[in-house]
Amino acid sequence: MRTQNVLLGLGAVGLVVLPLALITPTGDHPFDGSDDQATRMIETLQPGYHRWFSPLWKPPSGEIESLLFGVQAAAGAGAVGYALGYWRGRRQRRDDAPRD
């Protein structure tokens, strides 16, 4: 069991380190998100383009924006985890129920 845990830990570290080691930076901002890349591409292709909508509120800093994104991801993961646990528990209760 201990060997399995060590292998899982090494695998998790590998999943984090390997993509960072293999990335080849391109341009000025290699870690930009897809929104930033799309905005730059649109501005390059159509310089006079204007957005249809603008954000209702812009976070005061990138750190707060990242925090809100992380909270949103955690809430979504919690909801999915709760639903999967609920369904599994319901199935297990049904399978463990005495049959006549």
C-alpha cells in the first residue's frame, strides 16, 4: 500500500512539473489565458472591433481575479463531488437493502 501511495505522489508531481518543463515560451506572455490570446488575435485581424458587452465589475487586481476563479472551481468541484457521493450512497443503500 505504501508503494502505491509513493507512486501516486510521484505521478502527481510529474503531472505538475512535466508540462512546465516541456513548455516553450512564445511571445511576451507565454502563460496568457485563452481570453487574452483571443483578444489579441481579434485586435490584430480587425483593429476597429468593439465589444458587444463589457464586464459589470472588474476585480481590482489579478490576484483577486485568480482567487475568485479558484473559489468558483472549488465550488464546482464540491458540487460534483457531492452529487457523485450522493448517487453512490443511494446505490449502495439500495444494494444493501434486504430482499424478500
